[in-house]
Amino acid sequence: MVPGRGGAVTLPVCRADTPVVEVIKQLDRSGEARAVIVSPRDEYVCQISPNEIRRHLLTGLDADSPIGSIAEASPLFLREPELADPERRRAVAVELRAAGYSHCAVVDAGGRFLRVVPCEELLGAAGGPQPAAAGGVQRVLVIGGAGYLGAVLVAELRAAGYAVRVLDNFIYGRGALAGLAESGRIEVVDGDIRNIQTIVSGLADVDAVVLLAAVVGDPASQTRPTQTIETNLLAAQAIAFACRSQQINRFLYASTCSVYGQGDGLLTEQSALAPVSLYARTKIASEQSILALADGTFSPTILRLGTLYGLSPRMRFDLVVNTMAMKAFVDRKITVFGGAQWRPLLHVRDAARAFVACLAAPLAAVGGAVFNVGSEEQNYQIAEIARLISEALGGIPIDRQGSTLDARDYRVSFRRLRDVLGVTPCHTVAEAAREIYACLQGGTIRNPLARVYFNHYFDSTEE
Ligand SMILES: NC(=O)c1ccc[n+]([C@@H]2O[C@H](COP(=O)([O-])OP(=O)(O)OC[C@H]3O[C@@H](n4cnc5c(N)ncnc54)[C@H](O)[C@@H]3O)[C@@H](O)[C@H]2O)c1
């Protein structure tokens, strides 16, 4: 069979008088990386990607102007009879692929657009694999990608075939990403999100944004309240606003189950919020201002994560499970303060999987939505966490102290995460405790009490 005559392949097709903002919407709905632009008489003009459009927006293009105002006629297409000519179709497909196109337009004798054909099909079996792209998303900007969750997420995204850019100011050092950055497998922008120019250059040519960067944790936000408000609230708002004006529709915001603070029963995404710290208050305020920006071309998703645990290339020992496993090694005992408080836990690798699933999900399912991320089975009382870790590590003694400084106490429902995204966390506290202990025993982390492992020191001095 002559290639290009098989089953229907579609890209969105837009007339040149279609407003730019409408073209972006069609691209988002289709999940395709390019739209075909045709003249009012249906003649083929070119294919255009969201990033090409965004570059024009950044130089002043009005989002309501017709797409024809920036669509330049492309010479790279095939006339119908040329499909039967292997050399010609191969030459065009090779050029298109080299320029990053996945499809070739086919036109009739009068230049009218007929359909698109995958370049792969035109090249035959020798064409090699297509670049990976889920839901039209190819390049993801991970803001705060050098952090505890970020370093794990970046590796997961690369494994899933995404191109990744990290924007971070490396408060806790560069070690976590050094290997990936040096080998060129990720792009790194070194900068502070409290700077507008940094935000704008970080957003260039990305299809989706994951915002993790923050002053994270109650003690850290208490130590630096102004930096917390600037970063967690004001910079987060500026980034969301910049995404909306750049028509970057997919925006995942890392929030926290700490927004629930204290509450009875299983708390859902609709439950009342009762923050008990500046950290949680800034997270709520930014959730609200990000969701308020949602419209047809900005579809943010809020992921409220349980308390994370497990090994990461940027390790933290100020998170309950990690602290207990580390203390079991250093002190040969686990100290518990209070113990009756409930807390939802989540392995850092499961958290990263939830972000990847969300990026690949149809926008209609996740845009404008809030998800609790975790699992009901891992709603634990602090004393129970200590017991699990002690048992996993062969019976380390537990020292119970009456007082606690941490007022958080809540249990959370994760039904929406399962029903909509099909994500069920699979890693356990016992498994993570053993991994952490083995890592300390093996000497991979030599000094777990170093300040770099505790957020509130804001120290980048690596071991
Ligand atoms: N760790 C948890 O238990 C947990 C739980 C719920 C939610 N979260 C959320 O997940 C996200 C990531 O948390 P984490 O544990 O990886 O924290 P982390 O402190 O390890 O990582 C935060 C990263 O953001 C960067 N950053 C901070 N301020 C910045 C700025 N002004 N400009 C550029 N980069 C900046 C830091 O350098 C760091 O690499 C946060 O938004 C946090 O609120 C974490």
C-alpha cells in the first residue's frame, strides 16, 4: 500500500482567521503537538506548535488576533501523487523529522489540504522511534526540581520520555541533579523565582509547568517568614499568571495535606481547611489564587501531598519517617513526641508517580481540580509509625515523650486520586525505613545530622 492512504490520522485544522487563543484551546483539547493552518480557501499554509505561538505572544502578539498573522507558508508538504514516489516522500519526511515535526501534510493538485500522514509511515521501518510525548506535552519545567521531591520527579519524567528543564536556586546544593545535568539529560536554569525575568526565561518553550519550589515545612517558614511569603505566595502567583498569559495550560501545583491542620473523620478535598502554620497558610492562599486564574486556556491542578518519606538524591531528615529511621541508626532508639496525632504519609516515589500520571491525563479530567495525594492505609498515628519502623529495623527501642510541638492532626480520603487518575501508592514505610537504614549503614550518607538535610537551616553545604 502507498503510505498515507491508511487509517485516519488527525491534527487539529484551523483556518487562518481563527483567533490565536482558539487555536491553543484546540491543541490542548486534541493533545496534539501541532495544528494545521489552512487559508480561507482551504489551501495548506503550515503546521504550528503551541511554543511557536507562545514565542509570538512574548513579543507582543494579541491572543485574540488571527493565527494567520503569524502563520508563514511552509514548503514542506507532499502533493498527493508524490506519495507514490519513495524518494520524494522520504526526502520530505527526513526534513520534517529533523525540524521536529511528526506529521506531513498532503495536498491536492490545487494546494488544498487533504490530510496528514505520520513521518514514520513515510519513512517506513527505517524511520526510527518517534520522540515521546504524552497528551501533547513534551518539555516540562520543574520549578524546585533540585529539591527532595523534585530530584525524584525529574528522574521519573526523564524515564517517561519527557524533556525536562529545572529552575531552582539550589538552597540545598546542586548534588541531587549533578549527574543528570552534567550528562546533558536535563536543562538547568539557575535562578530565583522571586525574579520576574527568571520566571519568563524559565517558561520559554515549555508545554507544562510543575511548581514545587517553596520554603517547605513549618520550621523553615517560621525561620524565614518574609522569604516564605515572597516564595510560596507572591512568586507562585506570578508564575501562574505568567503561564496563563503565555497560554501554558498545564500547571501542576504541589500543595500539602497540612492545609487541613486539624480535623475529624476522613477529610476530602471539600473539607474545611484549618492551617496551623504560616507554611500551610501560604499554601492555601496560593492554591486559591492559582485556581482563581483558571479559564479556557489555563487549567491548573492542585496536588495536596501527604507527608513524604523515602530516599531521594536530595535527602531530608526533617520528615517524620526519615527522622525516625535516621535516629534508629544514630541513637539506636526512636523518640516519639506525643504519638496520638494522625498524619497521612506518602512515599516520595509514589508522589512523583502521581505528578507524571496527572501530566498524561486528559486536561478535562484534571484541569481546575484539587487532588489529595496518598492512600487511606497510610493515615497513621505517629506512635504507629514508630512501631512500624522499629519492627522493620529489627526491634529498635521506642522512647515515648509526652509533649509535642506539632499541632497537626488529621486523616485524609484519597478516593478522587484513585477514581480519576487511577493512582494507588504502592511503597511502604517499612520498605523506606530499611532503605534509609541501609544507606546510612553503607556510608552513602556519612553525616545525616549535617545541616543540609534539615530545611530550616537553609544551608547548601554538602557533605
Ligand atoms: N516533603 C513533604 O513532605 C511535602 C509534603 C507536602 C507537600 N510538599 C510540597 O512539595 C514541594 C517540594 O517539597 P520538597 O520536600 O521537595 O522541598 P525541598 O525544600 O526539598 O525543595 C524545594 C526546592 O525549591 C527550591 N526553591 C526554594 N525557593 C526557591 C526560589 N525562591 N527560587 C527557586 N527555587 C527555590 C529549593 O532550592 C529546593 O530545591 C513543596 O511545594 C512542598 O510544599 C512537600
